[in-house]
Amino acid sequence: MRRFKDEQVKTQLVSDYGMTAELYIDTGSCEVDNQVSYPLLKVYADEESEERYLEIESEGQSIQVSVKAVMSFLAMSEVEVHSESWYERNVFGRD
């Protein structure tokens, strides 16, 4: 697993079938950057509804998930997801 610092995660707008947003990695090292898919994530707008969809790759194919569903997932994770050490201190360590 590899983690990237916030300043290494970049965004840009691209004219690609309308205007899309891309999230990508830029560490300043071509050796590192070329080992990460470009772009990591892409957001498109539906032609009719303008609803936003996040495009990700799964099993070698592109799939799109509504940004609304992703935002709901991220909001839930802010509340419910904790490290193993947090659970040790706050749940299992209690008598």
C-alpha cells in the first residue's frame, strides 16, 4: 500500500465530453507518478440530468457511481471508521 500526502494529490478540469474533473498524483518523481493510474478518479456529468458520476476502474472496466452516493459513503465513514488502536482504547479497553 502507498499513501500520498495531501499536497501530492492534485485536481484539474479537462474538456472531455463536456467538462470533467480529474484527481491525480503528482509527487514530482516520474518513477513514482508513473506507477499510479492517471487519472485516479474522474467526475462526469450526465447529458440529460447533469447528475455527477464518479468514474473508477473495477476488474479492468470503467464504472460510474453517483457522486451523491459517494458523498453519503464518505460522510458515514467520517463517523463510523476508526483505527484498530482507537477500538482498543475506546471499545475493548473499557471495563
